[in-house]
Amino acid sequence: MSGPSPDSAAANYAANVAHNYGAPPITLVKGQGTHVWDASGKRYLDFASGIAVNAVGHAHPHWVKRVTEQAGKLVHVSNLYRNEPQGELAQALARRCGPGRVIFCNSGAEANEGLLKLARLHGQRKAGAEGACIGVVVAEKAFHGRTFGGMSATPQEKIQKGFRPLLSGFTAAPLNDLAAWDKAIDAKTTAAVLIESIQGEGGVNPATPEFLRGVEQLCRARNVLFMIDEIQCGIGRTGKFFAYEHAGVKPDAIAMAKGLGGGFPIGAIWMAPPHDDLFQAGSHGTTFGGGPLAATAGLAVLEILEAEQLVAKVAERSVAWHAELRKLVELRPDLVKEVRGAGYMVGVILHVDPLPVVAALREAGLLTAPAGGVAVRLLPPLNASPEELAEVVAILRQVLGGWKAA
Ligand SMILES: Cc1ncc(COP(=O)(O)O)c(C=O)c1O
């Protein structure tokens, strides 16, 4: 089977796919390692990784072997029954998060829905009554997903517009402003806080270690759940397995997704004791979450990270890479404001709209992702080599160096 021609693929898309993503100008047909190819045969360095998802690159042989073997063995049974890979993956995650329990789901937004439901249960336990303690404090510019819970936790006009009324109880406070969080977290009515260790969609904004430690202390003092959204920045991306580890904090609950499946949809929440008994039989669930195939994809990712020591490599390789990227500010101070982020989660912050720059980079053979209206976001697979990192710096220098102000 040769598949549709490039023209008919584009026409099918234009005629039949809803317009919520805008018209994609290229159709991707193949991936290998850090590269993808479009339908015309053009090759790109993939430093978008499907928005931080392809943690071990495309078509990694071990991932393909594990997933195809499992596909021929057992794909789906629902959560009416146990399956082996789900238990193994929960154990592997608990080893990294700490003692506690895991519930699987299928996406990032769904993982955050789980955390928000956990917050409601915690609030009920804390107040002794349903509905009396439902407050959740979130950060300005946060992004937590497109479901009603996710949107309610995402204090951005462009996300919420058209969908109100949303869930009540959310308060937004500026990231890294501990005094504002001290004010916003109420001992009586706040059930939880929800924070990205590094904001992704908001423009690659890292929470400082002091801020995270300060919020953790406030939460402990006021019996408020300290919930961390590691959906984009987790699973090795910043050079630690979870980005919050840079601050030395201990969350009560964590949301993860994206890189966990290496391209297969999976999400998860982990909950520390004593909160890991809040969900009892019948209180939460999903048909697909933690199915044998998805859980095997997650196990394959963790096996590759271990076998190839990828988290340590991200930490080590990103030092020189960031230093080279920061030179873009010297090259074009009129265009590039700063370079920020950690490990393989980097924002090149511009003084101009990043969208035309992302388009020009794509033309030059580099896929990146815009973020927050200010950043060209670089999210390479965690096995991107030093040579590939250097090649990307060269493409950025060439495109930004020759950039003509509009
Ligand atoms: C930090 C964060 N939380 C939640 C989400 C939502 O995840 P999903 O798109 O899988 O629903 C995203 C997606 O970009 C994210 O970056």
C-alpha cells in the first residue's frame, strides 16, 4: 500500500478535519530517531517531539519491539480486570515518585482532572463536608489542559473564552511571587495548589526552587495538597526524572503524560500517602487507562531511559547546548531577549511574534513549537545527540541571523 498522494492527504485534511488546529502546511509521514519526513520527502530535525512526547525519538527499536510484541499478545481488557504491565508501570513510577499509588488515564488533561478530583476529596476530608473546601490556587500563565477542569485551572483568556461558566474555586497568583501565594492559600477553603515546575505553553517559565519550597511549606502548614503538573516537563526532560526534583520538594500528587508513553497516549497521577486512599472503588475510572499496550509503551520508555542513561545525558549535554543558545542573544539582541528553561526544555524568547520564526525554521528543516506568544520552544527527544544539538544551533543562527524585521 503506498497511501494517499501528498495532495490528496492535504485535501482530505482540509475537507474533513475540524478547523480547531488551523491548516497544517505539511503532512508528516515517517519518523526515525530525531528526524521526521513530510509527504514530499523533505526531512526535518524534530525538536518539537510532538510537544514533548517522543521522549526516545521516533521508532526506537526497543520501543517498537515491546509495543508490537504486546500488540500481538494483549491490547485491551479494561479496568474490570488486572493486567500485568499496568502493575509493573505503577511500581516503576512509584519507585521514582516515592511510596504511594498510581491511577492511569489517557492524556494530560485527564491526569489533571484526576488531580482536581483528588483535591475535592481532600477538601471534603479536611472540612468534614462536601463543597466547603474546594479552592485550588494555580499560577498565572499556567496551562493544565482543555477539559472543563483543565480550562478552569488555566487562567488564560484565549483558553477560557467561549466556554464559561467554568468550575468555581480557582484563584490565580503570579508564578514565583511567594507573598501572593501566601495570601491566596486559605487554610480553611483551599484544598490544593496546582503548579507546573516549568510552565510550557505559558512561554517556558521556570518556577524557582525557592518559590516551590516556599509553596510546599505553606501547603504543609495549612493542610493543602501540593500538586505538581509534570505533564510537559517530567519524564527526564529537564535532566532529572521530574523537574520538581531540582528544587528538592516532595509533592503530595503528580500529574504526568506526554513523554511517559513515548508517543502512545497515556497519562497518570501518583498520590502520596495518606492521600492515596482518597479514591475508593467506584469513585474514579476510565475504560482505556493503563491498558496493557499503553502501559507497555510506558515501560519501554523507562527501560530505554535507564539502559541509555538518558536523563543524565540530558543534564550533561544541555550545559554546552544552553551556552551556545545563549549566544543567540549576542547575535541578534534586537530579536532575541533571552534563552531559558532546563535540560531539553528550552525557550528562545523573542521580542517579536514567534510564529513566523517557527515557520521559517520549518522551511530550514527544523521543527519547533511556539509558546506563550513569546517563545520558540525546543523540545528535542531525550536521545538527541550533541551533533544534532549543534546542528540546531547552526540553523537558529542562520535563520535568526538573517532575520529582517517586519
Ligand atoms: C503542563 C501541561 N498540562 C496539561 C497538558 C494537557 O495535556 P493533553 O494535551 O495531553 O491533554 C499539557 C499539554 O500541553 C501541558 O503542557
